[in-house]
Amino acid sequence: MPFDACACTGKTLARLLQPAVMALLAQEPLHGYLLAQRLQEMAMFRGHPPDPTGLYRLLKSMEDRGLVTSTWDLAQRGPAKRQYRLTRSGRACLRKWSKTLADYSQSLTEILAMIQATEK
């Protein structure tokens, strides 16, 4: 059985895009392009940038829900770029993500230990 499309390859880790975006924006406001570059450096993307359409769709959705705001940055040379910033509500959501991911990490550690015990 080929496992190329199986979740066991880690391909579903990209579903953690929202907390990853929020964590980066908590550090500093970023343009979409820079955000994609920083995400690409994360292990879950394995050096491949996230789908730009999906990233901008997520940013729009997050803005609609009040988690981020965006403004046009006209100070840079070249075309204007939309800069995204985490809101107060976004920071509260990120704190919730932190708790959720910590719980998830504990569960993953337990599952990994069980799997490793079967391999001995």
C-alpha cells in the first residue's frame, strides 16, 4: 500500500497554519509575502511555502473574525503591500491555541511512546 497520500506522512500538519500565522504575527506585523517565507522555514512545511491562495484566504477569514487587522503599507518601494497585525482578540485566541497545542503535544507523546513500545 503506498503511503504518499496518507496522513501518516505528516501532510496534514499544514492544518496548523492558523496558529503558526498567529504566532508569527504576535512577534511583529508582517506582509503576506514575508509571512509565507517565515512559514516556509517551519518544519511542518518542509521548506515548501504554503499555498499563497490558502494563506490569503486564511488571513481574510481571520480578519473577518477580528483576529487580525490589515493596513496598506505605502512606505516601501514598489507596490503597496497589505501588512497584517494580530489584534487583542487574536492574542486571546493564540493563548487558547497554546493550551490546545500543549494538550495535543502531550497526547502525541503518549501515542508515540505506545508506538515505540510495539517496535521493541
